[in-house]
Amino acid sequence: MVGAVIKWFASPSTMPQGLTWDGKTLWHCDLGSDTIYQLNPITGAVIRLFASPDTDPRGLTWDGKTLWVATGNLNRIYQLETH
């Protein structure tokens, strides 16, 4: 069935917004805490976390080298170093 749930785990935050895949891990941003999380895709465990460069993070994407986050407070898009 199209759209059938394959797997799920609880979000580490209360207001999940964006999610992206970097080829090894998941990245997730949270609107309530203005935090960006790196997650283990098998367990959902937080690998690391850091503050968003601006409040109101809404979306994430991975370009193959770096992480990008779009925020609503200042209507900016940031390219982030993750190493």
C-alpha cells in the first residue's frame, strides 16, 4: 500500500518541523526549542544537537556536503558546517 508506515520513532522534540537525510543520518529541526538534531536512523537516538542559527527553523535539506536550514523569524536560509 502506498503511504504505509514502515517504521517510526518518537521525535526528540515537541514541535518537529524539518527532516533531511545526509546518506548516513537524519537531521531534524524543532520550532519550539530552535534546535537542530542529528539522529540515528535506526533507533532515533540523538547523536548530537546544536542551536539553530536563527529562531523559528522550518525546513532542512542536505546538498551532499552541507546542511541548509530555512528559518521564519528573519526569513533567511543558512548553509551550515556540520563537521
